Amino acid sequence: MLKFLSRVRIEFNALDPRTASCMEFLAQCNASKAKESNPACQIQVKRRTDDHLPQITVTFVNGVEEVYDATSTPAQTIRTMILDKGQFLETEQMFREAGEAWPVFVPEEELRQHAPGTKPRKAEEKKQ
């Protein structure tokens, strides 16, 4: 997950009962496998004393920053969203490195083309 990020900032009030998502996400970030994926990723923890809602702010390697409300979003959901966006970034980079246009536009007529169906072969056909 961290391989797609340049910075993670986790903010919460330790006395706030809604910090579970922040604590779980912090534990995931501190896991050795996560740290090994991107040792350069900065992980910042800000312990607050005010009524500020728990939040997680991530900065992707392309500079895009996203803020997640950790009171209503589970840590696993945040992790999944980061991985999904990271896959998108990897695909974009792959296309750009290959000299292809990004984003890819598929003409409407190609989207509407009929695709021939596939039918699994029967066991007798496979033996022949």
C-alpha cells in the first residue's frame, strides 16, 4: 500500500472513542512489509487535543492528496481505495512510458460491438 504513497498523515485525539480506524491504519503502515515496499514514505502522526475529527491524509507519489474521514471509513476500506488508485497510477505510468495516449478512449462503436461468446469444451473434445 505504501509503495503508491509519498506521505501519510494520521490525526486524532487519543481520548476520542472514534480513533479505531486511525489506529488500525497506523498499524498497517508500520507493518514491516508495508515499510519495505516504500521506505521513503513519510508517516506522520499528529495527536490532537481539540475536537477535530479523526482523519487520514495520504499523498500519492504523483502529488495528489486525499483526505479520509476516519470516523466513518474503516481502515480496510481506506487501504482498498489507496490500492485501487495505486493500480490506476501504475497503469497510467505504463501507458505514458510506452508513448501511448492517456487516458485511453475507446470509441463508442467499439464498446457496442458484439463479442463472440466462448463455450467450454467438453471432456471428450479435450481428449481428441
